[in-house]
Amino acid sequence: MIEYNEILFGTPDFDEALKLRYEVLRKPLDMDFVAEDIAKEYIEHCYIATHNARIVGVIQLKIEGDKAKMRQVAVDPSLQNQGIGQGLVNFVEKRAKELDCSTIYCHARDTAVPFYLKLNYEISKEPFEEVGIMHRYMSKIL
């Protein structure tokens, strides 16, 4: 069974989630995290998916007034396409609504666009480059 929870910045769970983010999002691009960028995440919300007490998914959520930005969305590659990412996004959407956000958005890598379209996100704005790869701005009214 998959469980979804919020974790706190700087905890062992946060460090474990950061490792997953590195493996899924950064390592394939031959990039590392910058300590100054991670330090800024203390004001964000971090949500995880766990299976048998192991972190298998993670999302950072940054509140910007009545909007929420999902970022650093990652699921263990060996468990992708099994509904974990969808469950985690659904959980985070509910949380964002509870935090009085009316819209949630993300900068989706081109490879993730079909995933977000299935979850009723809409593409707006022109494609843009971020961290050396193409992205799309995608959003959803909560």
C-alpha cells in the first residue's frame, strides 16, 4: 500500500527524498544540487509517497499567493507507471486546495507532458528551456 505524507525540511526523510530527486531528475542530466538552492526549500512543502516504509515518490510544493507551484516531482524509476505519481499529485492538489490555492502549476519536462495531460492539466505559454531541456508550463484550476 502507498502512503502519502508531508515531511519537514532538514529531516532524515527529507534527505532521503532529496536522494530520490537527484537519482531521477539530476543525475540523468549530469547535474548536482547547489546547497544554496536546497537551503531555500525550507519555506516549501515536501510531500512523499512511501511503500513499505521506503520513499518512492516526492513533490516539492511552493505556495505563491493563491497559486501553488509543483516542482521536483520524482518517482522511483522501478515503480513508475504504477499510479504512484498520479496518487502523489492528487494528494498534493488536495493539500494545495486546503492551503487556499485556486490554481496549481508546474514546469513539465516534455517527457512528462502526457502524464499531466491525463491529470487534466492544460498547456499554456510557449515551450521553454530549463536546466538544458525543453519544458511546458502546465496548470490546473483546483
